[in-house]
Amino acid sequence: MPRISLTPPRTLLNRIGAWYSRRTYGKVLDPGQAYGHNSRVLFSYVRLEQQAAKWKALDAGLKHLAVMAAAARINCSWCMDFGYWEGVEKGLPAEKIRLVPEWRAAREAFTELELLVMEYAEAMTETEPTVTDELARELTARLGEEAFVELTAMVALENWRSRVNSAFGLTSQGFSEACEIPAR
């Protein structure tokens, strides 16, 4: 049960946001409804997401694995649900996305670089970050500084998303079910 009402005031910003959300995702996203109680926070958050969507230095697949690893570490069910759907929409292998929460046990499904990215995302997500100099050096050498900065910013952004959604008590909205292959 959410800890905040998902019926924000019917302001112009919230009505536009709901329209855009339905058009883009097929339903109104619960985080948007929660943020809708504070129009300045909602507007700033949407602008941040719009700008982050333009970052292109880091491979989209690596970026998505990092985001999913951070969400899994925080245990944000809303983020995992939406992230699975979003990954499938982007054409990423569904089985690989499904394995992210247990990537250490399923190492054979991932490349060495993907494993490093998920390790970094988890290390950054710890309440006291556990990123090591060695891990940062390895990723910077493999990705380049521009992509490394983007990776770091994306994990931080996912920490914001996951921690806010978890604090609001938001849970799955059924996005991942839309990706499942129907039984014959």
C-alpha cells in the first residue's frame, strides 16, 4: 500500500503528465502521481529525467544493467517491474534482465564488462559506498572517462528513483507482466 496518495491535485502540470504517461507507457506512472503533490519537485525531476535520456556516452545495455542492479540492491519492486518492461522495450534480452538481481550466481550469462558495471552499481548503492580505486580504474580504462561519469550519474539517479519509490511504498504496476510470452 502506498504511503502517499496517488491522487494529486488536478493541476495543469499533473493533467499533462498523466496524459503523457498514458500515451507513452499505457498507464499513469505511480511515481509521477506521488511527485504530483509538489509541482516544483515534479517539474525538476521530469527535467532531470529528460536530460539524462540524452546522455549517450555509455552503451545503452550497460546503462540499463547498472540501473537494474542498483534497483535490485535497494529492492525497489516498482523499479524492477518498470525496468524489466523498459529493457524489453529497448530490445535487451529478457532473460538477461531477469537475471540481474542474482547476477553473481548467473555470471556466465554476462560479459566481463557487464559484471564490472553491475558490481560498480551495487558498490555505489551501498549506504556507505564501497567503490574501490581498482574497480573505478578498471571501468575508466574500459569505458573511458566520459562514459564512466555517465555510468556514475545513472547509478546515482537510479538510487534516487529506487529510494524515493521505496520510501513512498510504491510497488509493481504490472509492467513486467506485459512482457511475458503468453501461454499457448
